[in-house]
Amino acid sequence: MLTDRLARLSDYPFARLRALLDGLDPPDPEAAVTLSIGDPQHALPPLALEALAANGHLWNRYPPLQGTEAFRQAAVQWLGSRFGLPAGLVDPDTAILPVSGTREALFMLAQLVAPREKAGSVPAVCLPNPFYAVYEGAAVMAGGQPVFLDAFSETGFLPDLDALEARPGLLNRLALLYLCNPANPQGAIADRAYLARLLGLARHHGFVLAVDECYADIYDGEPPPSALEIAGGSLDRLVVFHSLSKRSNAAGLRAGFLAGDPAIVRAFLRLRAYSAAGMPLPVQAAAVALWGDETHVVENRVLYRAKIDSAAAAFGGRLGFYRPPGGFFLWLDVGDGEAAARTLWTEAGLKVLPGAYLTRPDGDGVNRGRPYIRVALVHDTAVLDRALPRLAAGCAGLAAAA
């Protein structure tokens, strides 16, 4: 009765975590802290609430799928100012599409660009390992073969492009490659040379490069580049995704956009006409206000840097701790991520995500994410100043017992 593709999906990471902790209780429920999910806890900027209220009379209207002209112009203006793009590179009428959260768009992209076969075989969809679960789900449900590209410390936490090129026959049947920049969970940033090489491979071998840039405005030092910066005069084979969820603490707004190859945007618009609702007009108005304001983004970044400072004080050089260049996650080596998650919950009241839930085993059956946990630094500094020493102490106890 159901498609057999659904059976090929692994359980979603947070469903696996619920099952892992089922029946287990923290020592003090009132002091428990959830560090497992990247759910921003900073306040939504007031200007978004004001725009929603001012446009409340528009809730009764169906929104245009292509978005309002004001939304598309705001997206193009923000891209230009944030990344220094040349005028005219991103046409607001042909290369921008609003989406109700980039998760939806990242998933739907594979439906558009993965053919029934490529080079006489099942099309491949490459994704970094660790990865955002939606990338895998998109590949599987589009009938493609997910190919996991290890991104651990020896490759700077980015997929090894030499290894990608060396895999026999892979590039010929590759339809789509997902990259998260900055990376989730490692925080690594792909520089312009890396992005240029990857886009060159996409254009030479005929696959689509999809760069998820949702953490682009949360960084510790130098601002991450966009793949749009190295596009040259053409957006051929390139799509990037941006969201207000992390940048503006607006996860519930479900407001983002994709920008890139006009042929893909045009096809996306056609697919969405059959499969998705447009972004409500009051939400688009709030998004316009948020894309046009940088003050709250700078304040947001200062708060996240303070949290990384707290983590550095708690961990120092232990458990493989390093300051993530981008994003707000820690990627810590605790020996056994699942065992650590259970112990930290029952003994310290801290909920973390095992790294194995974000990674897949290699050809030898070894899951290289198994020793890790992911920690989301989303709570305010007062909460984290209490939670992070507990986390460090709990992890030290695990190491001593191993």
C-alpha cells in the first residue's frame, strides 16, 4: 500500500533520541536543559511582530507562489549587501523564490533534478557525512542513491573533493550534491576556492550544486562566503538556500528563499503549484522587514559568541573541543555518543544528540559519528553558564569510566 522508498528512510534523529531516552528521567526535571535541537531561544525582533500586525488584514488572501515583488526585491538587496554580489546577477523576477522554510525546498529540489537514471544507472545524490537528515530523505524519496561524503577533522570537516573525484564513475551519475555552509554540526566554513572548485565540477559533470547557507549570519570570526560569490556571470547549476529561522530567531515564521539557476527556479515554481502553499502575505511582510534590518543580526551574533566563550571556558581543549567558525553547535568526542546521551540525561539532566544519528556507516560498516555528541548552544548565557559545566563534568566522568 505504501511506497517502498519510505522503508529505505532511517528514523529521524529526534525520533531515535526519544526512543533512546524512553522511560529514563532526569534527576531534577525543573533543572533539565535540552541541548539536542537547534531551536533558537532568542526573542523574535519586534519589527517582525509589528509587520505581522500591520498586515493582519491580508490573512484572508491566497498568496502568490512566486512571492510579492517586495519580498523578492528584499531578498536580492540583502544578498547584494551581505555578499557583495554584482548588480544583476540575481534577477528578482527569475532567480528568487520564497519558500515556507528551507527544509521544504531542500527536500523538493531532489524531486526536480534527480532523473530516473543518469549514465545508465540510478542517479547519485551526494551529501556530507555528518548531514542534515532532510538531505538523505530527499535523495531517497526522489529515487536516488544517497552517497555520503565523510567530513571529519582530517578533511577540515568538509567533504574531500579529491576523494569525490577519485571515486570511479560517481561524478558521471551524480545528479545533485548538497553542502551546508557553515556546516551542521561541525561549524566548518567552505572558502571561495573550495566552492569554486565544487561549482566547476557541477558544471563540468552536469549535476546541481545545492548550498544550504542557513547559518551564514552566525559566525565567530570572518563571515562565511556564499556560493553565489563565485558564480561568475551565470547561476547555471547552482541553487543556494537562506532562512530567517537562525538569522532572525524566526523558526516559527517558516520564511526563507532559494536563489539560483533560473531554469531550476522556474521548474520549482511549477512543482510548487501542485504541491505547496505560498507564503502568507503577512509573513512575507515580516520577512521583508527582517531581511532589511542588520541590527538584530549583529546583536544575535554577539550573543552566540558569548556562548562559545562559555563553552571554551568549560571544555578548554578537552573532548576535541574547538571554536566552531560558524553556526552554534559543539561537536564533541565523548567515546560513545549514545551511552553519553543516556548518562547525561539521567545523571545531569542534559539532553544531547548522539553523533551517530547524524552520520552513516562507511563501506566497512563503521559509523565515524558514533563517538560524538552534538550540543546546541541556543539557550541564553545564564542557562548555559549553569549547563555547560555540568556537561563538561558529566563527559569527564564518562571518559574516566571508559
